[in-house]
Amino acid sequence: MPSVRKLASTLGVSPFTVATSYERLASRGIVVSRAGSGYFIARTVHPPVREAPLSAPRSQPSNALGFVRSVVDPSSHALAPGSGFFPREWMEDALPPAVVGRLLRGEASFAVPAPALGTLEFRQQLAIKLAALEINVSPSQIITTFGATHAAQLICRKLLQPGDPVLIEDPSYMVQQAQLLDAGYRLLPVPRRHDGPDLDILEKLAREHRPRLFFTQSVLHNPTGSTTSPAVSFQLLSLADRYNFFIVEDDVFGDILDRPAVRLASLDNSRRVFYVSSFTKALSPALRVGYIVSPPEHVEALVDAKILGVLGGSALQESLVTSVLKTGRYRVHLAGLQRRLHKARSVALRSLTDIGIAFAPEPMDGLFLWGEVPRHVDVDKLMADTFEHGILLTQGTMFSPTGSFARHFRFNAGLCLDPKVLSLLRSACRPT
Amino acid sequence: MPSVRKLASTLGVSPFTVATSYERLASRGIVVSRAGSGYFIARTVHPPVREAPLSAPRSQPSNALGFVRSVVDPSSHALAPGSGFFPREWMEDALPPAVVGRLLRGEASFAVPAPALGTLEFRQQLAIKLAALEINVSPSQIITTFGATHAAQLICRKLLQPGDPVLIEDPSYMVQQAQLLDAGYRLLPVPRRHDGPDLDILEKLAREHRPRLFFTQSVLHNPTGSTTSPAVSFQLLSLADRYNFFIVEDDVFGDILDRPAVRLASLDNSRRVFYVSSFTKALSPALRVGYIVSPPEHVEALVDAKILGVLGGSALQESLVTSVLKTGRYRVHLAGLQRRLHKARSVALRSLTDIGIAFAPEPMDGLFLWGEVPRHVDVDKLMADTFEHGILLTQGTMFSPTGSFARHFRFNAGLCLDPKVLSLLRSACRPT
């Protein structure tokens, strides 16, 4: 290439302009710079490639890993009426790229790492947020993570040994089950009722197996949409005391509920509950920011596990969420999200019910509709037919450690109303 | 509180202004909003708290976890002349909060999650960056992570079982050793020479123990600053073939070197080398963005481990780094960093040598100076004295799986010239 000085004078522009342009070309791999000798055309130019998905699935994904991979794969072009993410259009207002700069402008510096627990400003803001749920904690009990899955991994690493028994709801979040199985723990399934876990069975399992942990979602349980009643919450904590187990309360959907609900963490006062949440669901799936509220005596062990696994958190992500919380932007976004969800949910419920899909009579809420197709439906055929049309269904078995719920499906209230989806469901459910 | 409408009319401002102000107060925990009934003063107001550090250390941290916690603790006010991070002032230009917005403005949306491997644009940009190092890979071999520590964790989970032997350099990065020990692997220390690992000992260990992995830093090895020679690199890969082990090549400091250097990954062609790097060191410690370049047959297993551990990456962080790379900003920042480092390094080397600290005669480079205090120095007293003055020293034993190097220290070229540090070192090294 011509020298920077020469090209600048030829074009009548400043050398800075030319140097910047050369650097951009170098960053794209089009030219290479050699110290002291200038810029040269690169031998090979790398055109942007279109990428094949990871081994493309040949049928409906039947497990958590397959499902997650497909749902986040932009090249799959599949419809996922059971996705765990909010519809894209509902989230565009939350964190538009153009406002990220404004939200960060007050931040001091990205030239230093985050403290081991997470940035203090973020943990203070979280403590304020939690106080509104009557969860009263000190910022020094909060450990930031890269989302709720990461939070659960840290807790397990510190509290469990491979082979240990763990209580988990049936049905429940499939990725949580996959994580526990992958780490070598033994799952003890506790049936989930409309008002929380089945305490009789839970007690029987606790007495027999003496598990150290119980994983539960008190508010807007995934996939059923149920919320644990105050009475069941209280009894559950009593059982935890009697049988000496800890509880991981996963509250990733809690912010979506537009009315008060009791969290185990608000009753427990940081004795037996690890409260876990994140901003991936309600704020932005492009962020990975979550946190654990831990009983004080376990904080240091969790911090050690965090350092040994990922070294530290992202101060940039944490600053961004702090600002979203502090400016009130999060609350405004949530209010809009709740309005949209409310409307979409009642339409979806009606449409699916009309088709013949059955829902529990108890009031459920949130992003998911947990419905059962009639007995006469050939579910395998439905799975195959929908897959052929590029539709990923979320069959109930995926959520069940006992392989139950074969006729249940998790529907996403905002994504299940696609005409193709409804028409395939309708013909499958038609009485024969 | 007065109703929104009422206060707006009293003050003669728009209801929107009042509602926004109320929401900000609510986000700070000063008022609470109750749906349908308005805003109320919160019962308790949470003042920002100053936080005590995690259990404050009572002596120099002697292990990786204690050191990392202290170095990233903003409340400790300690000087860390052996820190692994660049001086704050050297990094302020790289990612000022005010330019983050500009860098992200072109991005499509943060309303969708990142694909399982990482965003395609980022992996394409990484492939271009790697091609400049003669590492020719497809974006589909690249898996993004939350930094290099996270990358190493994923590789270990997929390739090793607890109890497995692992080859590691002596000395080497202390957090890597701590991570391996915590996961239950057995360390096989290989002495690090000025031109790379000691291949005779490595071969002996490989023959006897049949390890599956070797962890190494080819370029700007931590803590010695040495770079593996092409000849040693070639022989190392031959040994990997002969004894059937994989190599994790950690290149987190590579971008800081201002001259070409051979990476194992460029010779190996994705057969036996997992190449790992990150942007935490050279771009911003407030980011946690790293990646693995994997042999193709291990990509899917690594993706599964990533999903089960953290669900996915941060599309926001990845977009930001993509933009920093694409605009040429990263290369401009690196050039400045290299200039500063070059200058600081020679001054630091001279000052420490004058004090009596000895350095290997072979040329070393990068952020670290690996020096040895004279035999007569009472190292325990030096450690205690400096700790009393709020100075964290980084003693060689911390880097050694054999507990060697008690008289060695790792110095950070940009942070060791503090007068208090130099004066304490000088009096400790003074001939008796």
C-alpha cells in the first residue's frame, strides 16, 4: 500500500485519516501491517462465512441440551412456540443498543476488574430491589454470577459431592436437571402441585435419603406457571429445618408477576435458602447477569468457586444493569412487559383451549402455558409433523425427571399463536 | 405521596415528568408503588453502605484465591506491585464508558440470546485476528467463554476425570493450578526454561503417567515472561503425538508482544491444541470475554459443558468486542499499551536490578518481571514488613506446584515503581 504520508498528500486528507482507514482494513484482515515497513495487501482475504448449525438435529430435540442449542440458533429459522424467551418485539425497548451508551455514561471506568462478590453499586441496588420483596439482606451476602444456571452450578459445587441425592420438582426446568445429572448427582423427584411441591412425598424422600439440597421455583414455576402458597412455603421451610436440607429458590421469572407473592427467602431470613435470580429473562437475553443471595456462612465458599470457575464477573454488565435499575428504566419496561403478557396469555389460553388442549383449573400465570393434548392424539406423529414444518415443540417429558407428562406441552404465551403452529395442533387434536 | 396528576398540576409540569421521578425514587427504595393505589413513602430507607472486605487477610495472601480476592478488592487500598492487571491509567483509553454507546450503536438488538458457540460476527472477527498469527481456523471451531479461566474449566470438564494427571509448568499461573487442584486432578510439574517447558522431564512424566493434558503459555509466560522457541514448540507437539496428550495453549498475554512469535496452534492445525485467549488483560478487566479454538471433534462437547455451566454467553459483551476489533480501536490501543510497557519495563528492570534483585540473563518480555532477591534476604520478614505497609507481594511459591521459588517475586512492570515498595525492597536487600 502507499505510505500513510504519501496517500494523505495525494488525497489531500490528514495522515490521521489515512492511518485510521488502514487500521480498519487491517482489523478486517484485508491488509496486514508490518512494524517499520508499512501496510501490505493480505495474502488471503476472509469473506464473512455463513455458518452451518452445530450438527443439525434430525428430529425434535428430546433433551435440554438439544433444545437450548436449537432455540438460540439463529440459523435454524425454526419456530419455537415453547421457547423460554420472551418474543423479541416485547424486549426491543428494554435495552436498545443506542441507549446503552447513555446508561453507562456516568460510570467511572472499565479499566479495573470487578470485586470478587460483584460491584458494590450493583449489589446495593439489588439489596434495594430485594427489600421491595421483603427479602432483607446485606449487599455482602450477594454474589453476582453469569446468570442463574451459573449460580446453581456454584452452589452445587460447594454443597454437594458426586453421587449425592438432590430433591427436584417434577416437572421442572430441564436445564437444571441436566446440570445436576451431568455433575453426577442423584435426582429425587417431588411432584409439583398447583400450590407448590408435594410435601408428603418431599418429607418421605428427605427422611429416607437425607438430601442436602432442594431446587424449587416458588413464583411462576417453569413449566407449570404455578406459584407456591404461603402455607406450603412455611411448611417447606419447617421440613428443611427438620431434615436439615438447604433450598435453592430460583426466582428468574418473579419480576414478571404483577402482584405480590411470597418468596421462601423472605420468610427464611438467610438461614436455609439460597435465593437465585437473573436479568436474562425479563431485561435482556443478550446479558448474562445473575446473582445468589446466600446465607452469610456460605458466601466465602461461593466466591472461591466463582473465582476458580470464571475468575470474576463483568463490571461492564453489572454497571449496565445497575443503571437500568437506578434510572427506573427496568420498572417501566416490566410494566409494559406485564401488560403485553397479560393480553397475549388470555388470547393464547383461549385459542389452545378451543383446539382441545386442557389446562389445570387453578389459576396459573407468567410466560408459560402448560397444557395437555387429548388422549387420542398421536403425540409421536405430532412431534414428527411439526418438526417437518420447522417447529420445535417442547414436550412435557423434557421437564420430567421421571419421564412423565408425555401428553403435556409447554407453550410460550407470546410465541404459540403462529397460524402454522395452531393449524398443526388443531388437526392433531381433532376428535377421530 | 400526592397522586401523579395532582403533583403535576401543582408544579405545572407534565404527568410524565412526575411519573418518571416517582419511578426513580421507587428504584432507589425511597418510595414504593402499589398497583392501583399510588406511591407511598417506604418504611425503611436503605442508605448506601460501605462494605467490609470479605474476611480481611491478616498476612500476605499465600495462595491464588487469597491473592485474587485482595487484588480485585477496591476497599483494601493495598498496593499490589505484582498484580496481574495493567495499571489503570494505561487502560482508561481502551473502553471509556462514553464510547461504549458509539461502539454498540450499529448492533441489531439485545432482545435475543447469543448462539451456543457465541455470536457469529464475533467468531468471524476472531478468525480474522487469528489468521494474522497464522492460526487458520473456521469460526465454527471457536467457542466463546467468560474469559480464559472459564475456558480452561470447560476443557477440563470434558477431557478429564477427577484423579487424572495433568502436566503443568513450574512456575505457572497460580489460578490455573488452583482450578486444577480444586477439581481433583493430579499436577505433574514440568520445569519452565527460558525457551519453553523442559522437554526431557516432560517426556519422562508423559511416559510414566500418561496424562491427557498439558497446560502451557507459549508467549509471555506468566510469571517468567519467557516465550517458547519454535524448536521447542515443534518438539513439544511431537511429544504430544507420541504420548497422545492434548495441549491447552493459554495466550492471554500474546497481544501485548510487539513482535511475531510462534504459537503451538499455528503449527498444530487444530489437532492437539486447544488455543485459549481473552480480552480481559489487554482490552478491559471489566469485560469477561474469552474463547477456545478447539479441534473440530471436541466442539460439541465443549458447547454442552458451556450450556450446562452458564447457559450461554453475553451477546452484549461479544458485540462490544467485535466492534472494538472491527473499528481498529483494539490495534490502536495495543500499540499505545506496548509503547508504555516498553518504557516502564526498562525503568523497572533497572531500578530492581540496582536494588540487588537478580533477573535471568535471557531476554524476557511482557508485563511481568520475575526476579530473585539475594540469598541473605529474610523473605518472611520482607513479607511481613510489606504487608504492614499495605503492600501485597507476589512470592514465587504461589506460582509453583512444588513450592519452589521462595526467593522469587513477580513484579508488574507498571506497578512496582512505587517509592514505598522500592524503599522496603531496598532495605530488605541491603547487604548485611
